[in-house]
Amino acid sequence: MAMLDQNIRLRYAPSPTGDPHVGNIRTAIFNWLCARHYGGSLIIRVEDTDQTRKVEGATEELLEALKWLGLDWDEGPDIGGPYGPYYQSERLEHYREAADRLLENGDAYRCYCSPERVADVRKEQARLKQPLGYDRKCRGLSSSQRAESESAGVVPAVRFKMPEDGITTVDDLVRGEVSFQNRLIDDFVVLKSDGFPTYHLAALVDDHLMRITHVMRAEEWLPSVPRHLQLYRALGWEPPRFAHLPIILAPDRSKLSKRHGATSIMEYREQGFLPEAMVNFLSLLGWSLDDKTELLSVPDLMRHFTIDRVAKSAAVFDRDKLSWMNGHYIRQLEDDALADALLEHWRRYPPREISELPDKSYLVRIVPIIRERLKTLADAAPLIRFFFTDDVEYDGDELVQKGMDAATTRQALSAALAELEELSPFDSGTLEGVLRPMAEDLNVKVGQLFGSLRVATTGLRVAPPLFETMELLGKERTLASIRKAMAKL
Ligand code: GLU
């Protein structure tokens, strides 16, 4: 059995059936971190044999998501490798060969039952409260019975002969020994009548041919393992080691679903989450370094990621924690990197609030005053849109602060205007130096004066720090906005 060393080969085997779900991406990240930790290889294999569920473009989108997260792989559909092709739909002859071998050795048989008959059998079993599954009708067909169906033109499926008794035990690297009673598992289809394999056969044949040493995947696949182990036995192949990752639940302990918010990794990207935060967050869904460490960079994760620290118990997808983490990673970005991240985000998802991409040199000066307020990149545009337009929209009433009226507000703004017209240099320190004492002279509260000026210059009640904002707007634009505000009163 392969040891955990640089020869390990792990695979991530997505089915291109829709948007990449965060749970599925967690599987990719775990396989990647594990491969990198031990210096082994990560293989991506696209499980696209279910033609009815295939979604156009899903593979491309998935690879794009993985690249965005910073994952890399050693073999895969886009880069090839020594065990390709890496699309199952291009490997059908391998599955047929394996099915033929099972048939020849008497480990499988042709089944001529119609889908309707199989469904009726299950219905009847459900009514009688019996274990559900195929009733093995075709397992004992004589050659003349088979010939009869063949001549009637029925195209058979191939079913595997599960042992009718005994126990199959898997020694899972996460869950320990888990045993299954063979009699509860039916003779499952390995090759469908259309010549396409089922998941069981295809995944197993490829894991073997691609020399996969460790299969790490979601717990929902654990019940498939006895089928796979019996297939390995019948084919005379050595099975890989298995590690089944704990289920991911919503905070209310129900299954994570749309109702709890975004489930596609692409939605998180659109909402302005950073890849560093996503990787950190997802890597802690079922794995931990210790009881307390939450913030782990990719190099840290690679250094520490071992299978023995994967948990058995369910992981909880806590969005508040993700937001907190994202805020942390945003604060870690230097001005230049944060400006780049915002521009890249806006390029991909043009914000409603900003019609044209701003100059990076200007944005780099703005980011320091908003960095602390961002939980996501998407928070930025509404907060700083006024920097990029001279038509800030707001209602004149917004200017009037609590305890003031239009006349006193106008008076305050006009006094500020007179003062600022003469001001030089027009920087935040100097601005604060004149505006603070001015409130007292005007006999208004500092909060009242600053509140009116804030709305006048930004159109917002909650905005970045006032004096820095004015400095960045510059004298001319600041004065123009105050004049405009006065006209509204
Ligand atoms: N194609 C399966 C999926 O989409 C992979 C199952 C496995 O890893 O064996 O989840």
C-alpha cells in the first residue's frame, strides 16, 4: 500500500454538471494541499460520462475557479499528462474493456430488463419495506433466454455480481474501519445499454489506470466504497487508500443550500471575496491545525496539511467567519495590491456605482482611507463612487443635521466655504485645523457641521473620513460640491 510520500497521487474528479459548489471546491483544495504537503501529484479528471447531466462550459468555469483560487495541478484536461486523456468521455474503450473482463470471468452479467421493470421492482420493494435494488432477474438467465432477448433487439446493460453474503470492510483514513453487508448492496450497473459506464466503473478504472494512491472525497461517496472494493477484487487490482471528508452543514445544522446564501464559488468571487480568504476558510471545513488557529496562509496550509488532522464530525459553513476572514485578508493587502484587486473585480463585474474604471494612480491614494471598512471588494464602489463623478446624487434634506434647519445649515456651509476658499495647503491636517474650531464659532456641534459637509462632498451619511476625503477630492471639487449643496437648501 502506498505510503504518504512524494509518490502519492491524488485526484480531483469533478462532474461538469453546473456551477462549482463550495463543497466540491473544498474537496479540490484538500487534495491539492495534501499533494503539495507530501510533494506528490494532483490529477484533475473530468467525470463527464453522464451525458444527460452535462452542462456546456462547466469544465472551463471550474478550471477558471481553481486557477482564481491559486490551485495548480500536475496532470489534467487542460495540460494533459502521461495517463490521459483526462476526460472520461474520451476513455470509453477502457471501461468497455474492464466490463468485458468482468463478463468473461463471470463477475458480471448482461441485464435485459427495461428501466420500467427495474423501477417497478423498486416500487414493490418500497411497498414491502424491503431493501431497494435490482432483483437479479437476469443473473441466472440461460443462454437460450439471453439469445431470445438479443434477437428481440434488446440492448443489454452490464451488471456486476455483488457477493450475496459476507461483509466488505474499508479502512478509511478518516473514519477508520467501516463495514458494509454485501447482501444489502444490489447488482449494480457498470456499463449502461448505451455503452457508457456508470460512475462506479469509470471512476474505479481511471483511479487504477491513473495510478491514484489516495482517494479523498466527500463523505457522500463512502457507501460506494464496498462496490468499488468488490470491483477491485474481481479485476485483481490493488485498491487505493480512501479518505472521506466530513459533510458540510449550514449553521442551523441543515444541509448547506441556496437558502443559506451563495453556494457557487463564482458567486463568492462576484461578491468580492479574495481567493486567499476562500482557500483559508474552505481548508478549515473539516481540517484544522489545532483548536485555535484560524488564519493560515497557503504556505502554512501546505506545510501543515496532513490527512490525520481531517475531522470526522460535520463542518459548519459560517458565513460571518468568512466575512471576517475576508476583511482580514483585505487589510493585509498593500495599497497597490488592493487597488489592483478592486480594478480587476470591477473589470469583471462592472459596479452599478462607477461607470468608468478609474485611474489606478488615483485609486491607490483612495484605498488607504477605506481599507478598514471593507469586508468584501464589492463594498468599495458604493463607498467611493463620489470620487469618480461630479454629479453626486442626494436629497437636499440629507444636508440638514439633527437640531438644525435649512437656514442654519446654509449658514454653516457658507462659513465653511469662505474659510476653505482661502485655505492652503489643502490637506487633511490643515482642513481639520480650521474646521474643528469653526463649529464652535458657529455655535453648532462638530458632528452637525461635519455631517453637512460629509453629505455635501460625498452624498453619503456614512462615508470615508471627511478630511482625507476632501484632500483627495482637491480644493476645486470640494468647493464646487459645497456650493452645489448650498443651492439645494
Ligand atoms: N464525479 C464525482 C463528483 O462529482 C466524484 C466522486 C469521486 O471523487 O469519486 O463528486
